[in-house]
Amino acid sequence: MSAAVRRGSALVLVLIMTLALAGLAASAIYMTGSSGLLSRYHDKDRDLAFAVETALELGKSRLQRDTTLVLYDTGYQQLLTNQQVYTSTGAAITGVTVNLYGGYTGDTAGRYIPYVTLLATVSDASGLRLARRMDLYAQSFSRYSLFANDFPATASIGAGETVAGRVHANNRFIGASSGTPYPVFMDTVSAAGAISGFGQWSDTVSSTGGAIVIPYPSAASVRSYYQNLADDGDLDISISASSSSSRAWSGVDVSGLSGGTAVTGGRVEFVTVDVNNNGMIDSTEGFLKVFELDNGCSYGCTDTTRLAVNFSGTPVSLTSQIMLNQCGAFYTIGGRREFFPIVMHKVSWVRTRIQTSTYPTVSATEATTMAALDRAAIRTIAQQPTARCFPQGSPYLVNVERHTTNTTCTQDWWSGGSKYTFGSGAGCTAAQQYGGQDTTFTRYPFNCQVDQTVTTGRCTYEPAWAGEWLYFPGTNNLPTLPTSVRQAAERDYLWPLHRTYNPNSRGVVYVNRRFHLSGTVRGHVTLYANGYVSLQDDVTYDADPADSTNLCRNFFGLIARDSILINDNALNRPRVYDTPSTTAGYTLTMGGNRDFLFHGIAMSLGGTVRAFNPGVATATNPVYTCPTGSSSTAAGGCMQVVGGTVMRTYAAPYTTTANSGFRPLRERDPCQLQNQRPPFFPITRTRVRPYKAFDVDVRQVKTATLVRAYYTRLRGNRAAP
């Protein structure tokens, strides 16, 4: 049987093989084309990524080195416009250009340190192709423990000083020139020039190591900025009195200083008020008060020496009205502390009342000694553990600044007839006889010379108007105050700092001229002074800033057009109350403590931060040392700063004279290490390490309008802690 014939099979096989080979060829061609496309795509992608990274790095480099570059608080600044990008060989990348923008983002409340955000976009012939953002940490002047725009060649840091935080000088920096132990620097010290002198250095970076000049702001560049911020919350303070000089009233010099020259006409005092009476000072319960001298002598003139609590003498005169009326002692009576000025110890009801004090205790013999108002009496009162002085207008001076007639015990000023110190008139009952407390607010303080020939507390003349407390002019949402906390009459004279009681507050206060400053700060506040600031008494937080549980509870910034000076007055520096002055307890400081305390960042735009009359060396016995127990002496003890001092020109608060001025004791506030600052405190033009970088949807930044909107959105989010 013969095999079947399969016609055409060879042809089919040939066709299959031909098609297979054609398919392989087509596949090879296709794969080769795809590979080319992918290669060109990745080349392009690499070029675009290289371009955008190059733009960001160029921007970062400029930000870190070009301190003349100013970024806008709102919107953005374009740093590169259609810029070509070059490879390492110097050849331009064909068809690729970049745009670069920079601006502050991340904080609109002013409490946090903002980011510097760089936005780079890359375009080619087909349009915008890629966008990427980089955030860098910014810095504030509030981070420095010591900053000097000019460190004079004749200045140096004294032996025995310690600086806990960051230090920078825009020219040279000089450690100790002599003496031991060498000053201790616990953080980096940088200078845009040479660093010399002796010190125990943690780290130093001079100009040879890359330290650069950090541009220092001028008052002209920032004054209106802070005034506008203060205006928003009606915290723009105008003090009109400025030139009241010492004059006699009814033949009596009510100030204790004849013919003196005025230095300021008002004072600002920070206060805390337990508004809800819960036994704690909440974040909303920080306020300030403003006192202004009588300007024009309408009802008698006072002198700024009373406002400053400034008297002197070796010893001080027994007739000094400042010492007699504004210095005294606290006595704990019925569980509350009451303050009685020295002159009130002559008054019979006061002499009886202080004998009921549980601290300090006063015997009948001691009360009789105090009532004599001779040298022994002054010394006895001033040596009490609770003795101190207060400036004009203080509620603790109610007995000598609020006056009554003999028939009633209500406040009386000009109705004629004899006037009596508060609580002393014949019409006053026992319930109306008490000393000054924080609740005894008097809007219109008056001064009188108490008649020392009698014990009735009678004034020797019609009281002279000292000045007045200024009411808060804005929207005040402060509720009615409990009478145990404050008098209802004081409510309108408390200037709220927090938005709860002052809805438009930005945390910024502006004062139009030189003034005295003191008090207890609660909250985050920046105060700008269009002049000098006289630190009349301690400026402290309501809680210890060094306690970790109080981290950033408060942060205060003080900025002055001119210098910030610790006042040379009876509160801060020793005064001689009896002779010989070298006897222990005869020369005393009457500020409630032996040191001057400042919590916050003090920044002088046009001068320095130091003590007034730094060379004065009136010494106590035993002599004040700083730190306590060291060999470094100073008349005023320590200038204890928890925070920082930033100044145009460095100057020490003491001189080479033994026991002179104050010795600095600088400590770092832990809040300085956080991403926070006092409200709207100046930003330095130095930008450090990048925080983060990521791609941006190009549809969000295709036009200038969209770029502006993008930065606006970013400024709505605060910087991360």
C-alpha cells in the first residue's frame, strides 16, 4: 500500500518560518525603538531633576552666604528667572531653564520661627515640567545669649563670667584680658573677625572658619512695623508727660530733689491677675498698666526722681520724701501682707496695727523706736526682712497717695481743709485702717508731706497730684473682677495682652518714648520702645523659666530704639541709711532682693544693654558677690539674665573699679532652644540646615498668580516644633 501524498506542506513550513523570522525582526525593531525612547525619557528626566536640584542648591547657597538678601514677610521673591543650567563641563543643558522663588512660610502668629521655603520649577519647550520645594530652618535673634553688632577693641568679657548660650559678634570677640578664672562659654562663640583673649571655649568659629556678618536691624527699618502690630490690639501706648521738673508746692519740695532734670514721664508695669480666681495664673491672665506723671503742673508738680525711686546721700536725708513715702516694710496681718511706708510708722493706728504682724513680728518697744523717724528708726524699718521701696502709683503706697478728710474716710483731693493719709482721718473706722496691698489701686495718686509733729497722719499742705494711670482704649473683654482679686475700679486700667480679653492683640506693645519698666510677665509678649528703656525694677516671668515644666510658658522680647539701662536707684543699687556706711546693715538695697533679675531677650537697636552709672561702687557689708560666694564683687550684685542680651555695641555693666556696677550672670532659657520666639521678634538673615524637600504638583505653580497663592497657603501653617 503506497503512502498518502501531503501536497504544499513544505510551502506552509516555509511560510511559518518566514513569519516567525519577520516577527522576531519586528520585535527586535520595536524593542530597539522602545529602548531608545526609554533612554531618551530617562535622559530628559535626569536633566530635569538635575536642573531642579541645581536651582535649589544655588538658592540654599545664596541664602546661607548672602546676608544682604532680604525676603518678604508676605508673598515671595524671585531669585532666578529663566536661568539656564550648566553641567560640570560648563555646557548648558539644551532647552531647559529654571525659575526659583523664596519666601517665609509656616507662621502668621509671630510666635514661631518661620521656615524659608525655596520653590524651583523647570521648563522645556513643552512648558513647565517639574517643581520641587525645599524648606530650611530660619533663625531669630532671640536664640542668642549674647550678640554684639560691634564688640569694641577696648572691651572684653570679664574673668569669672559664664555665658550659657550662643554668642556672636559682627567684628571681633575678646575673652578675658586678665584675671582668673577664665570666662566659660558653654555654646558656640562666632565672630566675623578674630576671636582673642582668654576663655574656656566650647567651640569657636571666626571669620577664617566661615563666620560671617549677620546684618543688624535699625530702628528706622522696624519701628513702624511694630507700631502697626501694636495698633491692631490697641497696645500703642502714648506717654505725653516728659519734662516735669522738681518744684515746690506750698513751700514744700514734694520730690525730695530740687531743680532736677526729668528723664521720663511715665512707667509701664507688667502684672498678673487671677481673673477667674482659680488660684493659678493662666496663659490669658497677663496684663500691663501704664502710669503717666502730671504733665503741666496743673495741680502741683512732681519730679521724675519720685517715679524712678531715685535718692542718695551719705546717709540719705531724713527729710527725703521719696524715702519716707515710698520705702517701708510689709507686715503679715490677718494672713495678708500689708505695706506701710516709713512715714506711716509715726501714725498711732499704724503703730498699733503692725504689732499684730506674724511676720515680721514687732514688739511695742520696736514700734516706738520706728515711730521716732530718727536715724535709728529709719535703720530699724529698712533692716526688716520685708523692707523695700516702690515707685509712684504703686497700689502698695495707698496710705500716702490716697487722702481723706478728717470727717469721712472716702478719697478726697481738692475740696479744701486738712487732708489725712488713707485710714487716718477721725472718720475712719478700724475696718478702713490697713496697709497697701495689690488690690488697693488708686487711679489718681497724690503726694503729701506727712506732718511729723503729730501722730494723726495729717498732711502739712494740700496734696499735690502726682499723675494718673491710663485706661485701656481698646475692646476689653475682661469680666468683672472678684473683689478679693482686684478692685472693680482697676478693671479699665488693665491692658490685656492675650486675645481672650483683647481680641485683636498680636502680642506686641509699642511705647512712643523713653519710660521706666518693671513687673511680672505672663504670656508671649514683645515690647518695642521708641527711645531708651530704664529698667526700674526686676522684669521676671510668673514662673521659673529654668524649670522644665514651664517650658515656653512665657517668652518676652524687649526691643529699644536706644539703650536699655538698669536704673541706678534705691531698688537696684545700695543706698546709705546710717553712718558709718561700712557698718553691716547700714547700706542696703531696697528692691526686695540683692540682684537685678531679667527674664527675656533684651535687644538694643541703637545702643547697648547694661547698667546706668556702671562705675558707681557703693558697697554693702558684707559685700555683694556674683555668683554668690565667688571673688567677683559688684555694688548691685548680679545682673541675672535668663534669656539673652542683643546690642548694637557691647558694653559691660561694670568697670574696673572694685565693687562697681553689676556682674553679669547669664543663663539660657530652655525656650531659646525651641522653634519659638517672642511675638514677631526679628529674624536673622542666616538660614541653616534644610528641614525637608519634596516634589510639588506643577499645576499649582504654573503662573505667577498661582505661585503667590501657593506661598500664601504655606504661610497659613505654622512651623513645626
